[in-house]
Amino acid sequence: MEFRTLGRNGLKVSAIGLGCMGLSGTYGASDDKAGIAVIQRALELGITFVDSSDMYGAGHNEELLGKALRGRRAGVVLATKFGYEMGPDRQIKGINGRPAHVQAACEASLKRLGTDVIDLYYQHRVDDKVPIEDTVGAMGRLVEQGKVRHLGLSEAAPETIRRAHAEHPLTAVQSEFSLLSPEIAALTRPVTQELGIGFVAYAPLGRGLLTGTIHGPGDLAEGDRRHAHPRFQADNLDHNVTLVRRIEELAAARHVKPAQLVLAWVLNQGQDVVPIPGTRRVEKLHDNIAATAIQLSAAELAHIAEVFPTGAVKGTRYPEAALAALQR
């Protein structure tokens, strides 16, 4: 397994991590036994970086991860996030970056995860009603308490990243990054690279769209959240599937799978980038890890940019209601 270092404080992680969101019903019905098997097999194959959030399955994902890591915690870089406040009915009430919530959310995550320390703790979404200095100051106190080792932000705007890093050094910024969504990294990475902050790429497979396995709405299970995403709807999906066929052709020419090619594209963007693809199938872990060995030449990267240009995809990456919370 190849390893990369996030930030300037030496947080060493596997070059590909495991995003665990899909193990808690986001993409249709989930199975805890199968989810635990995926996490444990990922560790056996050398993946050391696992990513969760307190809002995935309203806490279920952290509980699942805690069960999977029981007796296997050593050597694992455990990342989770806070920021969404849940009501008694486990429905999202809103975004909360107040210091008191930061402390309470961390305590609850530690309990669900069954651990005494979180290696990388992100604010999931920035609360625009609370100065980022206040939120990150509270996160820094968690480091002082020994409950958290490293700090990060998810989907934060460049200026917010600067202000947060001035309050307490950040180790990583997490944002969506794939051939479908290269524009966020283009805005954010100049700042993270300048400040020595790692860049963690979630949804590097375009929520499965870039794998060549989704050709229409019928390929998504009932209850799959992607039904609500504009990129997976009606004419947008037809257009985007046509784009992905170009990736399938390039992958076939390289004798690799489409998912491996697009992961290799992300990995080849720089040593500061670590993708965290998710999967519910053990066999896909082998495919994802194999992508670390695929080197793309400058000519190949240029050809990919030519056949899959920025802005070619149709539909926003989130439903309209969720877009307002991005890049604050």
C-alpha cells in the first residue's frame, strides 16, 4: 500500500481511504454484517484511513465503525465529522458550530465509536452564524484535552480555511473531487497547498456515476438518496452517462476498469490528495487499491481533460436545498 502524509504534522494515511457513508442506508438498504466485513477487509488489505460522520445514519455509521474496529483500532487513522444537529426524531435540525455543541458532539462520537481519541475531526459544514474562529477554537480545545489529534474542515471556502488555520493548524480539508466535480479543488487546493494542508477527496467516483455501472434511474435502489440529486435525474443522467462512456473507452484501452481510471486520475493530481471512495462490496476494495499503481502520463491526463472537460456534466452535485451549506 502506498502512503501519503496529510498536513505538516505528519499524519500518515493510506493513499486511498474508505468512506463509510454508504454503509448506513444512504444508497438504499444496508446490512450491518456486510458493512463490518467491508471495513475489516479494507484494514486487512492495508487501508488505514476510514471516514465517518455523526450524521451518517444519525449516528448509526459511527456505531457500525466502532463495532468493526473493536480489537483492531491500532494503526487506524479514524476520521469523523460533526456540525449537523439532530432532533429527538433523528432528523436534521440545522448546522451548529457553537463551541458547546462542538464539545458535546465530540463526546457523543467518542462513545459511539468506542474509542478515547479521534485522529482527524472535521467540521462537516461551516455554520455561517458562528465565527469560524469560535468553532475551531473549541475544536482546538479538544486537541488540548487529548480527545482529538488533528483538525479539518469539510466543504469550506478558501477564506474560511485561512481564518480557521490561523486559529488552529488544520491537517486536512475535505471536499468533493472527481472528474464530475473538479472545480472545488481548483478553488481550494491553491490555499491548502500554500498552508500545507492535505486535501481529502470524497465522492471520487462521482457517487458511482463514473464507474460505468449506472445507466438510468432503474439502476438505483428504492430509497437511494441519489434519486434526489440533479445529476442522476432525467435528461441530465442521459447526458452524463454518455460522457462516462468516454471514460469507459479510455479505461478499456488501458486494460483497467473505469473506477480504477478515475481514481487514478484523482491520485495523479498530487501527493497532497487522498481519495476516500466508499463501497458496500468487498471485491471493490481490491479494484480501488489497484488504482494506486496506475500512473498516468501528462499526455494521458491531457487527453482525459479533452474528452471529459470541466463543466461538461449536467446537473448540480447536490439538491438545491443542500447547496447553500457548501463552500461557506
